[in-house]
Amino acid sequence: MAPFAEKSRFALYLGNRGMFPAELQQEARRELTDSLRRLGHEVVAMPYEATRAGAVETFEEGRKYAAFLEENRHAYDGVILALPNFGDENGAMAAFRDCDKPIFIQAYPDELDRMAPATRRDSFCGKMSIMDVFVQSDIDFTIQKPHTVAPGSPAFDANIDYFDRLCRVVRAVRNLRVGAIGARTTAFKTVCWDEVALQRHGITSETYDLSELFSRVRKLDDYAPAVTAKRNRLAAYAGWSKTPGASLAVLAKLGVAVDDMVRDYHLDAIALRCWMEIEAELGVSPCVVLSEMNDRGIAAACELDVANAVMMHALQAASGGPSACLDWNNNYGDEEDKCILFHCGPVPQSMMTAKGEIEEHAILMNSIGSGCTYGCNVGHIRPMPMTYGSLLTRDGAVLAFLGEGEFTNDPIPDDFFGCAGVADIPGMQEMLLRIGYAGFRHHVSVAEGTVMEPVAEAMTKYLGFQVMLF
């Protein structure tokens, strides 16, 4: 499991056209490498002496670069295709025909006082040619504004930030392993998913019976080092003044058992059948366990929503912070662009206004009785810009929607249980119509920040999802 802020690693490609001065390539190699490293990225590049001027121009040089990419395929997450001068289409096509990583095309700007044949670049035009032949050859690529941009400039830094987030989503979702712990929550047909559809998009679903989780919990000693560490972690993570110590002890063992399954089965994210068997068998609700997992970067969806565990994982990768799976739960008075997003307690503490207070589950205790549902993490989501989205499978396809809005500091009634926040989403009523007609579920994943665009491009262009944007 990668840390939130792990930056993408980039392969550097330099495109050349022989009538331009070679020193442009040498200067660009140094500038681009320095700029990318300054932004926190590892850079791999073909040795300078491998080709004329250390760049790619001919078909043969392109084949050399393709071999370089294949030999180093685990050392980079995306490619920076840089054009210090016009570049050459033949070399680029040979280099990237079989590349399965995102490609960002960057073109150097000309300077108005250096337009003589000996000093001009013509990268503006060369970028058009590279894009043209890539479209002809079905080679996917990414571009940003402005059309030409100098390394080290604020615009260049913004371009790389965008491409970094896109690459992190592709890296996170390709070969993703999601653990489904328990059967689909019986009452919720809305969280069904197609394992084969996900697998065809590189995402593996691994399913486990709740009996394995219960067995792991019961085999743990109350004073085992891992259980003690988890109990101390949870005790510091939230307030427990309303919860018996025995419930904290069970939740600690539950947390260790789930962590052990994540480790033993090499899972990147999980979805848990969170009611009613856990409450009946163990006497706790797992909300705070999921909250704590989300807070340290393991996307954990409740109600066995595997599809939204995928969306949560993608949003985490793009935002560099935790995510949460929430219900589209309540209108907010007559405010057409506001609603209350809520769940019983899996919201990560770092997305809350303060530490949550662990209480009984106010809804489930009506069915199962008092004393068996401690674990609900009660609090409020703090004000922040946010990106939201959801995901489902249908007829072998993976469908998603994405949008941006913000959590506000609007008050929520004191008798509201669980963890909730007021979301302000421009055009919300139209959005709800569209996702309703499209058959999306009552869950939505959220993460801090405005990262819709790189997530959407990663999903549509490089992962093959069908995405609606708002």
C-alpha cells in the first residue's frame, strides 16, 4: 500500500529534429531533470550516448527508446515526452507504439529574440505533429494549457502536478486488489458488482466469509502486542467516554483481524459487510475501525460496496489524502444545491472538525438491542473543497461519475447521529436527476481537494471507464 503522497516516477523522452542545434537537447535534459526532481519526482532517462544528441529522432532511435521503456517498465509511472525542438514523428511513433503508461507531451516555447534558424525551436508546430500521428496510431496522451511551457515556470509546475495526480490514479487502480469481507449486505441490492467486469479492467475482487473474520478475532489474545497497540491507537484516535472498555477491547481485536487480512491477502482496499452479523456475533459496530483504516490510507467502504472502495482508492491517490464513502442522505432545508452527506462513522478523523465520540449505533440498536452496537464514530465533517464520485458495473462496463463541490460550516441538528457534513454542490438537482436515471447507488465517495479532471482523464483514457462529469 503506497503512502498518500508518493509522487509519480517519470521516464524522460527528448524528441529531436536534426537541423536544430544539439545543445538544445543537452540543455533540456538538464533543465527537465532538475525541474522534475525539484518537484519531488524520480527521473529515469536513456543514457545520453545511446543516441545522437541524447535524444530520439529516427525510427531506429525510437526502437531503442521503446526497448529502454520495456526494460525499465517497473521504474516509472508515466512518460514526459519533451520537445526541446520540433521533434520527429517517426521516432516518437516507434518509441510509444506499445507504451501502456500515461504520456505527457511538453513543448518548449520559442523566444521572440531567438527566431533565427540557428536558435529557433519550432516546438509549437512539432507538438501538433506528434499529437496528430499519435491520434492516427491510437496512442493515448495527455496535454495541458498552455501549448508551450518552459521547465521551471509556474505553468510547468501546474502541468506536472496534474499529470502526477493522473499517473497516481492509473498506478493505484491498475492491478488493484479489493477485499470483500462478507457477503453483499442482504438489504442492499444497490451495492452489487460484477467481478468479471472489474477484472477486465485490471481490478481483482477477493471475497472472504465473515466466519474467517470472526475466527481471527476470537483467536487473538486481549494482551497480544498487536492488540495492545491497536487499543492504544483507537483510544487516542477518538473519544470513548460513552463506551464501555470491553467494547474498545473487542474493536481493537477486530481492527487487528482486518489489518491481518489486508496484509495476508495483499489487499489494497476493502469493503466490509458491517451489519448485522458483526453486531450480533461480536457485540460492536465496526464504524471506527473503518474510519481509522481510511485515515491511514487503506480505503475501507462499509456495506460491502466494493465499487465505491475502488472509487475511494482512486480519489485517495489523486488527492494525496484520505477518502470516505457516504450516503446521499438528506436535503438541507430549501437549499437546492445543498444536502447532508452522512455515514455512521467510517469518515477518517483527519476529515472531521475534531475527534469523534464513540457511541452506540442509534439505528441498529433499534433492531439488535442496546449494548451490542458501540463503535459508531459521531462527529462532523470539516469545511473543505472536495471531489465526489461513485462507481458501478453494468453489462461488462465500469461506469462512474465525478464532480466537485465543498463541505460548508452550515450547522447540522444536534440530534443527528453518526458523522455528517453539509455539502454545497453547484447544479446538484440536475446532477441528481442524471445519476438517478443512470442507476447510480445511494453511496458517494469524497476526498479533499479539487482533483476531478485528472481522475476523470485517468479513468476514461487510460483505464477504460465510462465517466459522467458534473
